[in-house]
Amino acid sequence: TTVQVQGAWLTDMLVEPSLMQTINACLETAKRRTELHWDLSELSALDHIGAQLLWLSWGKRFPQHLEVSEQHQALFDRLAEVQAIPLLAPQKSLVLPFGKLGRLSLNFALHLIGVTELLGQLVLDLARFARHPMRGPWKEISANIYRTGFQAMAITALVGLLIGVVLSYLSGQQLRSYGGDLFIVNLLGISIIRELGPMLAAILIAGRSGSAITAQLGVMKVTEELDAMRVMGIPIGFRLIMPKVIALAITMPLIVIWTDVMALIGGAISAQFILDMSPGFFLHKLPDVVSLSNYWIGLGKGVVFGILIAVIACHYGLRIKPNTESLGQGTTSSVVVSITSVIIADAFFSVLFRHVAY
């Protein structure tokens, strides 16, 4: 009537197949008899796996007669506590969509509040910078201009040149069939200077510089550099956020000009091969068909896009949690939201300046 459990019931001791078969057979036999006395006082060692085997043989409850040491009793008490935790009832299918919608709305509201706070702090930092320009972070601004502007010239030039070639090639074939060869200057000039140039530059900068800004701030948060700056009294917004926003506000119009020039060069080269239009005639005709207002609209878009990309990248960089998974998710979200915001802002500009002559 008494079952004695002896020896070391540890994971590495129970891996032998023959031993496990013997133990399972004995426990299965004892499982059918509820009047047995279980004597665990001679156990030399017991871990969670061994306790789980005994607990399952008891039917997930304590037997009526049990003798066990206090040290091993704690393992069984823990199993009993886990067994007593009630399982959550599955949510109704009709509630799930509304719950998900509520979480998305709350998450959007939190992001909106965070961006608003960041913009407010940015305005205060700009006012401080305007009052004391000699104490401003000029080195940080210069370094960010170099990283976001000069180092991005190669990729923007390549993409702009290829876009100009492709757009000129496709448009030239259609225009030649209708006898409108000269209108390729109008088409390329308006589309590139007013729309495609700022849009391409913003998308490339968002994917290149925006992700770098988010990753930089995220790594600083993971390594607790931001906390160290706060302890030393260094304002994070004035030394980290504001220089990046100012740098992108300066470099984006310049990158837009650079992308426009390379795209128009690619279009002129393609027009020469397809329509036999000389690059000299293309450049001579361009100022007549593209008004100065379209040029300023493109530059204005560049400034707004640069500020949007910098603010969103800094916002997601500061929200990253101290783990590598959050760093990857934050960087991806930063690029996606930046590109989406740029497209929305471009649509807003198109509606706002719809009465400006092309």
C-alpha cells in the first residue's frame, strides 16, 4: 500500500529509454489505485521534469497520503498553483474586429501625441537656437548635412538619371506617333521639376537617411546613452533632434535640385536617341515651358518633406525599446510611415497649388 520513490529524479537521469519505460509502467499501475501512500522522503534530488511525472500520475492533484520534504513540496505547490489558474475564455468573433480597431486607434493617438510633443520641443529648441546662435550645435548640423546630403548624391543621381531615361523613352515613343515631339520638353520639365524630382528624392532619403536616424537613436537608447545624456544635463532635443531636422530641411531642396538635374540630363540623352532632339535645343526650350513657380513649388516640397522625414525618424527612434527586435520594427515602421507621409503631403500640395499655372 506504500509507494516509495527513491534516487535522483532529474532530467539527465531520466533520459535513458529503458528507465523511462520502467518508470512509466510503474506510475501507470499506481495511477489506478487512489488508496496508496506515497513516500518521497528518500528522494535525493528532484527537478521540475521529475515532479511533473509524479504530478501527472496523481491526476494533477495531491494524493490523500503523501510524505515529502519541504524542499520538494515547493515544486508540487508550484504545479498546483499553475493548475489552479483559470484559462481565459475565448473572445467572441464579433468582438475581435472592434478590439483590433480600438487598439489601432489608441496606437495612432499615442503616435500623434508623441509627434506633437516632439514638434513642440523642436519649436522651443529652435527659439533657443535663434536667441543664442553661437551656442548652437553647429558641428552636429554640419555632420548631419554631410551624411544626409553629400553622401546621398550618388544614389540620387543614379536613380534620377535612370528615371529620366525611362520617362523620356516611353513618352517619346507615344509623342512621335502623334507628331508632338517638341512636347517631350514640357512633359519631362513639369513632371520632373514639380512632382517626380521631390518625390524620388524624398523616398530615397527616407529609406537611406531616415532609417539611419532611427537606428542611431534606437541604438543610443539600447546602450543607455540617452539616459547618460539626461543625467549629465545635455538636452537631447537640442543636441540630437534639432540638428537632424535642420540638416534635412537644408539638404532636401539641394538633393531635389540635384535629382532634377540628373533626371533632365537622362531625359535629354534619351530624347536625342529617340526623337533626334539635340540636348542644346532641349535645354534652350526648358525655361520657356517650365515656369519659375513650378520650380519654387518643387523646392518647397523638398523642405517640407525633409522636415517630415526627420521628425518621423526621430519619433520612432525615441520610441524604440531596449531590445533588438524593437530596433528592427522601429526602423521598418519609420521608413514606411515616412514614405506614406511624403505621398500624403505631395497629394496635399497638388490640391493646394492646383491653380498655379503649369
